[in-house]
Amino acid sequence: MATRWMDNDVYGHVNNVVYYSYFDTAVNAYLMEQGALDPSASAGTIGLVVETQCAYFAPVSFPEELIVGLRVAHLGTSSVRYELAVFGGNADSAAAQGHFVHVYVNGATRRPVRALPDALRAALEPLRHAPSAAASA
């Protein structure tokens, strides 16, 4: 993902709020590439962001190219928790990491769906993260 001139703030690094845009872009671009999201079909099932969080570890700045890692930490009947990490340049450590939760709703009624659409679930399954035994001990 490319940083943009307007992403930098007066301190010379990407402003904290821009990371949420990177998160949103990474998730939605992935879903569109997989055929699980059609932005023109707003009457169908849509994902509403209900929770976000980001922790910052190192600055990135324009004109750096970024790598955004994406995984699914929770795949429920109507919600998905995405976890993301932003890496600057060739860095081995994340400059930032965070999550956001989509609740999938009927586009017309805005009520949660009873089950995620099959195409969405199929796109998300490969990104599903199973906690390791060490992490749960």
C-alpha cells in the first residue's frame, strides 16, 4: 500500500488516524478481490465497523511503501474481527497493529444477518487465525 503526501502530519510522519484508513482499505480490497464484496450492492449484506483499536510502535512517512498484513481472529454468525499489522519499507517489525470488528447487517434494515453469506465466509476462512496452544495456556 502506498503512503500519500497528505498522510503525513506536521511532525513528518503518517498521522495516527490514517492507519484506520489503511485497515479499512486492506480489508475491503481483499473482500473485493475475492468476490465477497460488491460496493454497488448496498441493499445486500454489508459490514458496519462497530469497534476499532490501533497501537503504534514506529513512525512511517510518505513516500514509504507499506505492507499491511491481515488475518481473521474471530468468524461468527454475523460478525468478524479482523487483525492487521502495518509494516514500513522492509521492516521486520510492525509499525502499528490493530483490529476492527465488522457486524454484517441487512443493507436495507441495518439489522444483523442470521448467517454470513457463503461467499464472504469462503473468502475469510483462509485468513482465519487459530490461537496456538501456548497462547491459550
